[in-house]
Amino acid sequence: MNSAVASAVLALVVLTAGCSGVGDLQQSGLVGDAEHPLAGETVTVVVDGTPRERAVTAAAAQYWNGAGQQYVEFNVTLDVVAGDGSERDPDVVVTYTESVTDCGDDEFSAGCAPRPNASTGLERPADIEVQRGLSNESTLLVAKHEFGHLLGLRHDDEPQSVMYHERDLWTRDRPNASERALPWDDPALTVAVRNGSLPAEDRVAYRQEVQYALAYFDEGADGAVPSNLSLQFVADPSAADIVVTPVTDSACRDTRGSCSTVQGTDPDEDGAIETYRRVEIETQGVDTDAVSWHVARQLAQAVGVAGDELPAALTTRDPEQRRGQWHG
Ligand SMILES: [Zn+2]
């Protein structure tokens, strides 16, 4: 999923609970001057996740190194390092996962961490799991919470804003198509054809195919696109947002068909382009009368519609349906 279009959210009520096999009973009644196994350490933390997830994890660590330090009974520094940790001996590995399982409780958990104490010690590297797909704010809360357990805190400990175990978390789920933000700054997009490589007698038909695809979006694309979207055909490819080109040697695919190359910006460095600046659509070896179908499918993806959100007209595998008047 492209995070650019994840502007709306969906509530979940879950527990950020779970956590350790270290029970409260074991922890009671300890233990003279023995110390938590991380006391006094600079703890090396590696993140198995995206750059965004690493950045959020680092922010959670910063919390405990700073304002959160007062709630921990010993001095400790959490050091989130780059890389996968294979060249270091990490003390903690934070793994971002589709679902957190087997965390020792029956409830759904968004995170899992050990809660060591002076008597348990800590097996290294310690494993923390965090559910992926949450909003930045919810991811930060879960990461802070699980680090809190790692540092010995329980659900009834301060700070309750972090350690209380029932939370509303928010996902990065996609909004409905009608509410979805486009992955572009502007819903008025221009489309041009660069078909000078074709024989002169084929150029008009190719351009008409592209305009037939645009007509599908003008008619609403079976409700799959935001109503404020407009795609306007223009003559000059150098000034267009989206350019359609027939090629014999595609930069983005090996076989006959179509593909797109997206240029844009990724300000949060999560590996997904947030804002599109230009899309190059290529058709390779496509019969002229199926160009409109291919271009429409690529245009849908260029405006943020993908996967099972594609309208049925654009998912047919029947070559005959892809030719001619595949829409009304
Ligand atoms: Zn917990």
C-alpha cells in the first residue's frame, strides 16, 4: 500500500498488553541490592522493519532516554542503531510484524516484550514485537510501551499514559475511494502521448485509444476514483503530469503489456512515494485496440487505485474484453 493515500484512519480498540513470561509473583519479594539486567548500560537496539518504523522506534527510545527516565529505577540508555545488527551484538531486536502472536495472553496484542528483573536476567538479544500498519502516533505508543516493559515497568506503573494496557490504536488503513486523497498535490492532472516512434499511420489510432481511456475516468471510472479528479489530454509531453509512450524495449517490464514508472517525493522516508510528480506509462507490444485498456489500468494505479480496488472492467484477463469498447 502506498502510504500517500493513507490519510484517513480506522479505530481499533486493543490491548498493548502481553509481554513477558515473568509474572508478578516472581517479581515480588526480591532481592536486596540486585539490579535490573540492563542497569547502567547503553543498550544496543536494532530494528527489523522499514526506515519509518526504525525512526519511530528511535523516537520511543528517546522518550525513555529523556523525559521517561524518571520512571525507571536505574540509569539506562537505549541506542537504536542502523542496519540489521548482523555486524554488532544487539541487546534488543525490535521486529515489526503483521500480527503479534503468542504473547502469553488471550487478547489481541499490538506488541510484545519481555519484562526482565534482577532475578530473571535477560537473554540477549531480547525480542520485542510491534504490530505494523499502525499510524505513526500509535506505533510510537506501542514501541514506548514495550520498551517500558523491557525496563521493568508493569501496566499499573507510571507513566500511565504509556503503560496503561488498553488503548485505542489507529491504523493506516485506506479511506473509501470517494474520500481518498490522491497521491498528487493537485486533482487536475494532464496526460500526453509521446508516440513519435510509431509509424505515422498508427499515431492517430494510438492517441485515440489514450483518449478513450481518459473518457472512462471522465465518466467516473465505475466509482473507483475521487470525484474531484480530472484527467485532461494535452499535446505537450514535456509539460504533462502523465505521459503515455509505446516502446519496443520497456524500462519497467520484460514482456508484452504495460507498466509505469513513478517519480515523486518520499518525505517520511518509508520507501513509498508520498507525492507523485510524474508518471511514465509504457506500452510494449500491445495491439492498438487494447491500448486503451492498458492505459486505463495504469492510470488507475497512477491516481492511487490498486489491487482489489480496481474496477472489474480493469481486472479482466480476457484479451477480447480488453479490446474495443471495454467501457460504455
Ligand atoms: Zn503491556
